[in-house]
Amino acid sequence: METRIALIGIVVENKDCAKMINDILHEYGEYIVGRMGIPYPKRNISVISIVIDAPNDIISALSGKLGMIPQVNIKTVYSKLSSIADK
């Protein structure tokens, strides 16, 4: 199955949403290559970046679920590189 690399940028404006975010990320854990979270106390936000290697529909589903959380803003950037899983 063809997969793509994508970067999902998440800005969390309400830290009470952390559990919902983590639950969703755990659900897609098999596709996540790496994750970095940066708290920014000066602005009372957190910024999370997720690198994912997955089929387009999985990336879209994850982005959609995260984007539906109130006070969470996301943006997904896709690599032009595509690959065949399990080469």
C-alpha cells in the first residue's frame, strides 16, 4: 500500500484538551514516526509536531479528528515523496 510522509503541526490553546489529543495520537501510534511537544508558557499554549508515514486516508482521518477538538488548531503538510510500504 502506498504511504506518504506528512508533518502535522498542532497548536493547543487549552491544555485541558491534552488527554483527547493523546488518545487520538495513541490510536494512530503505529503510523507515527516521531513526535515533539513544546510548551510555551509565555503565551499559555503548547505546540506539537507529529511526523507520520501512512496512507493518505489515514493521514486525513487523523488530521480531521485532531481538527475537531475545540481550541486546537492543526495544519498538515504532505511530502511529495511517496513510497510502497514493506518494500
